[in-house]
Amino acid sequence: MGIPACLRTPLPPLMVWRIFFTSGVEPCYVLDHVKVNYLAERIMVTLYEGSRRGALTQGCIALAVFKAVDVRLDQPIGRRTFGDGAPG
């Protein structure tokens, strides 16, 4: 299931975007992968979270951490807008 993105910022030359999101503390909560869907009017970015192997055998604290990931686009943005692919 996707996790919500908070903010998107372009980095020169606009083919890389920094996506900010809130997650938990590693190793219990780590970014697993990013999926980008290129639609006619939108670029949908979905962030997927998981945990490191062995993390479930230790205690995980409930603490929010502000994180970021740089996403390289395969297509120019053009007039499209960004959409968050996370449900809700």
C-alpha cells in the first residue's frame, strides 16, 4: 500500500523531483520502492514502505520522521500536474 507524499520540489534540470514524506523510524519503516505512472494529464507518484529484514524481531517505536527521496522522471512533465498515488 502506498504512503502519502507531503510535498514535491523540482531539482534542476526538472527531470528529478524531491518527494517529501513522513514515515517511521528505521529499520522498522523504510522506503521500499517508488512507482511512477505517466498519464495524459498527470504524473502519479506512489511511495511504498516496508521494513528491513529482521526488524520485526525488535521493538519499533512510534515516532514520525520527515524523509525525502529523489525521483528521476523518464518523461518531461510538460503541462501535466503531479498526483499522489497513495490511497485516501
